[in-house]
Amino acid sequence: MPAIKSKPALLGGPKTVTRAFPVWPRVDDEVVREVTRVMTSEPLCPVGNTGIQGEFERSFASFHGRRFGLATSSGTAALMLSVHGAGVEPGDEVIVSPFTWGASISCVLQCAAIPVFADIDRVTLALDPESVRARITPRTRAIVLVHLFGYPAEMEGLLAVADEHGLAVIEDCAQAAGGLYKGRRLGSLGQFGAFSLQASKNLTGGEGGILICDDRRAYERAMSLGTHPLRLEAELELDEFRQRIDSLAYSFRMHTACAAMANTQLKYLDDWTQARNRNARRFYDAVRELPFLQVQEPPGEASGSRHAYYRVPFLYVPDVLPIDRDLFSAALRAEGVPAQAYVRVPFYLRPRFRQRDWLGRGFPWSLGEPPPQYKVGDCPVAEALCAQELELEGSLHEDVPELIEQIADAIAKVGESAQDIAAASQRGGLVLT
């Protein structure tokens, strides 16, 4: 890469990135026609599995090779119903990742169960199977694993641990639609796969979520907690759930427009995912030799696994440049590179967990005897990566080699200018955003 001599944008120089990211979400004529059609011909908030909602549930489940799909109001709702559907009860322990978005953990708390944190793998950023094994107790009921940024977790090892101990596995696929593990779609390997359709996600309805599974009993248990009683009357077959039909369930229904948008775009998901992979590889190839960055190498193509690249992650190597990670990312943003740290603090070191404050009075931790302790050093890999991780925001679902080249040039420019940026910071002359 040639030397870049211009002044960094953080110090008043020109921005390096002038090309725009592809517009996302994609609301084209096809989407508008279908949303208009269903909004003028179907109920806006369906209570059953008919119409566009039922069509989307069936097509999404079939796309993943699963029997059942249940549309929800959000990915968070899909996760919570999956945890409940897996048989988790108050006071049970569920193993979770500390390096994630909060919904992967709040779904456990919402079921009055107790999160137990296991460490992550440095490459996949997902749960490490051996760390999971070490956290299992007689009260462990399930594992919620996250395919973070779309990188496939090491499913073979995690499923082996789960099978050995009789644990349910819930795949949090909020960021992983379109990903594969050894030829199988993410979300098709655990007892449940839970997806978000929020506006930034790889497949979107603007908002909404969906869970998929194969087991009839698990499906009915999940449905019984978050679905309108008219749908329960129509679909539930098992007496243990039919006797509970009433209006006490959560209202987690999907809007018609969400189902119409997501269903229309499902056929494009694989093409978009392949473009995301090409762009990510271009980016990694362009910055791999920079000493202050470490790339998260994707799965090899021969493995049959595929990263979904909801975001493109990379690591900032400390002590190579005279600026810290946050100043480095601020300099990148000034150049037009949307780089942000994602997690920053492992969840078990955040106030709600240190103080055991969810619904008050120590609940649900008060159900544990004794409740788990959360402390520095519990998950050393996650703690180290929280100080290094960065992600490229913005959707890369179209081939944009010129944009990727500009992003790589901007990163090199900031690296070359790090001494000047550090000096300006010491003088107190920088305004960071």
C-alpha cells in the first residue's frame, strides 16, 4: 500500500472515504408493492398463521430445513420464547456469552433463570466449548450461543458438550442470517434458532423476529407464552398446553408489513451474504499487513462454513501506535470509516450483574443456592478482546471494491498520522465524536 501523506481528517485534513455505503435496508419497488398489497388486503396484526405471516413462517423455516417457524415482534421476543420453549424454568442456570448484545442474556432473565457466563473463542468470538463444559452444574438447563457479527460458532464442540449433559442449545442468529456451519444454515443446528428482523439486520422487516425449531412440544411450549389465544386454539395439539390457553400470554405478534418485507427479500439473502463475504475478504486482504490491526480470519471456503458478516470485526493491537483504541476509532470516523467498539465491558462486570439488579430484591439470582459470583478474571479472553475489538458498521451487501479501498487507505492514513494525533490529543485540541 503506498504511503499516504495527507493530514488526518481529525486534525483538519480531507476525509478519505468519499464513497457511500450501500443503502440499507433496501426498500425497492418490489417491497413497496408487496407491503401495499398485504396492508390493503390482510389484517394489519394477524393472530394466526394465515396470510403473509403464515407464508413467511413456513418459507423461513423451510429455507433453514426446519419444521416450525413462529414470527414475533422482535428478535428479543424470539429469544425469550426459545428459552422458555427449551424448558428453562425459574432458578435454572443457562450458560451465556459475556461478549454480545444484551438480548442474548436478558432472554434468560426474562424466564427468571440465572445467567452463567462462559468464555469465548478468540477467533469466532462465540462460546468456547471447553469453557462451557467447565461452567456446567446440576442446575444447568440450556446454552444460549451467539453467532456474533455472523461468525459461525464452533457448533460441533458445543453440541457435543450439550448432548453429553442433556442441555438444550439455543442459537442466537440475530446477526447471522445467511451464515453456514459445515454446509448447514445457522439456526438449524440447535433446538431453537432465533433471528432478528430489525432494520439493520441482514434480512429485515424493519422490525420483528422469528424462531425456528423441529420439536413439536418445544414449539408449542414457546408459542403458548407469546401468542394470541385464537392462534393457540387453532394450533396447539398437546393437552398440557391446551389447558393453559387464555389471554395471559405476552403479545409478541408480528406486524403484517414486517412479514411482507422480510418474505419478499428472503430469496436475495444468499446473494447478499456472498457479496458481504467478498467485501470482508477485500478489507482483510487490504489491512492484514498493518501491524496495529489483527483481522478475524473467516472460515475457509473448503469447510462449508460461511460468515454472515452483519458487521466486519477486527482487533486493534495495543501498544503499536501512540494512541489508544478509542482515539484510533475516533480518527477513523473522522475519515468517514464507521468504526466502533461493540461490547467494551463484559456483561458480568456491568452494574446489573455485580449488583444482581434485574426486577429488584435480587431476583432471579435469589432463586440460586448459592447464586453465581461475577468477577474480574471469569472470562479472560472476553475481557482482553473487549479492550481491542472494533467493527465496521454499515451494510456491505453489494460489491463495493472502491469503498473498501478507501476504507483501507483511511486506516493506513490514521496509522501513519498516529504521532500527530497523539500530540494534538495531549494538547487538548481535539473534539471527539
